[in-house]
Amino acid sequence: MVGFDDARGRHLDLLRGLLGRHGDKSISERPSFLSNVADDTSPIEFSVAFDATGECVVRVLGETVGAGSPREFLDRVAGEYGLVTDRLDAVADLFLPHEERQGPFTLWYSLIFRPGREPKIKVYLNPQISGPTMADSLVSEGLRRLNIAGAFDPMIEHALGRGERDNFSFFALDLDDDPLSRVKVYVSHDAADSADAERAAELVAGTDPLLIREFLAVLGGRKGPFDGRPLVSSYSFVEGSGERPANYSVYLPIRSYVPDDDVARARVHAVLAQYGFDRTRMDKALAAVSRRPLHDGVGLISHVALRMGEFGSGITVYLSSEAYRVMPPHKRPVLGLFS
């Protein structure tokens, strides 16, 4: 789809290594582990990132199933792919405790594939691993250990001002030494509206509240409240940006706000056209993941993100594998401007 023919075998080997023993199972077999990566409990989700530079990036989010340690996959491939784990090592005792986990996951991996380049790997850690009440403390201490302690209070002010409705949901790290290697912090916004996302984005230079408003209105069919699955904000910190985030993203779980994937596709097409991106690439990705009629289910297109800021802007479309189940269309129309 985006020029991986020469490296396809190596990329598939990396994906097989991530999935571990689970990757050898037939999808007709009942899963031995119910993952929270995707709605159908499969441990994999795909995404296609359209960048303002014209680059198109394929990413695979996954969880290793049946491993003795959450880091087993990472330790196995670190040398071959030149991974840099210093930042992960610095916060591992916070987010990878020996006690039994709490929350939906312990460690997720994102495999990032760009044509003509070595794959990159990103890890997602769970701020609520020791319980929801500890999330703020873990994020604060994690940022301190990574020398960006001053980022915590501004994030609280801009993105977590609604009490229990705003929560830290992911703490993510790029595992490379690129100058734009990121520390990312994600915040979930329950029952939020566009104004809440716009307020969160104000922390980052170069964001445009009008673009956020239009993005949510077109994809979600409303300005709010988004009282299905929550909106999510993320902040990216890179070397040289100091303690202020260099980029902001807002994620809409579109599957909660459309009756089926046919409507979701039409809305995503509209947003891609607005930003001048090639819509046929998304259609090729859809066809590669699933051959079912789009109106027969909802959730194949799971999330859509708008990225803005100093170090790159664009749109990312997330696709479920639907390996074990297709979620039925919503029985009632999802009311909104574009339903």
C-alpha cells in the first residue's frame, strides 16, 4: 500500500514476534487471553498516518500474549533494531510493578513502518497500573525522572480540570535516539465537548481551535457532548522543546458516533479531502483488513486523530482487525450534523 514490498517479510517477522504464541493460532480458535487493544479482544490494531509532508506511515499496535514478562519481546528485538531503552528503564519500576496489574493493560507496543527505513518501536505504559488514584502521582514522577517535571502542572491546568471526568490514560515512549523521539502523555475526557479539547490544545503553540472544532463536527456529527467513548488528548515532548509539549493530538472514537462503517468512511473521506490527503490509500487499507460490506458493522474504523503542532501535523486513521467479532451496526441512528 505504501511501498513495503521489499521489506514485507522482515516486517511480518517482527509482527509475529510481537504476537508470540498467540500469532500462531487460527482465528477460529477461542482466544486464550482477552486483550483490550481492540473491541473484539484481539491483541492487534492497525493505523495509517497521513502526514502534512506527504509521508504515509503504517503502524501496528499490539500486545504480547502469554509472555513470561511484559518486556520479553522488547528484550528479544532491542539489539537487532537498535532500540534505546534508557527512558523506559528510568520509569520501569513505576509502570511495570511486580504486583498484579490494575486497569486494562500493562505494556503495549506500536510497530512503526516507513518505506525505506528500519521499523521503529514505541511502548505504551498504563498510568493506572497501581489504581486510578495513583495515576497523577505516577505521571508526575515519570516526567520528573525524564527531566520534564515542569510539564505536569500545565497539563493539569489545561486538560484535567473537570475532576473525575479527565484522567491520564497512557504514558508512551519512543525507543530510539532520533532528535524527534517523543515522550507522550494521553488524557481521556469523559462526556467532553469541543471546547474541552480546544482548551487542552491551547498548551501547544501552533494549534488552531477552529480546526479542532471542524474535525470533531465532521467526524462526530456534533460539537458535543461526546458521551459515548471518550475523546482523548495527547501531548508530545521532544528533545529541545523543553518542558512545553511540541505537539497536540485529539482522538475521536468515531465508532461510538456513527451508525456503521459506511458512514464512518464517508466522514473520514471528508476530513482527508479537507487536508489534501489521498483517500484511496485509506480505502486500500480498509480492503486489506476486511472484505465485509461496511454497512454490516461498526468499529472497523475505530478512531481518527488530528495531529497539530511544531513537529508535524496530519490525520491518523485507526482500523480494527475484527479477528474475532464484527460489532453490529447501531440499531438507532447516531444523531448529528452529518448522520
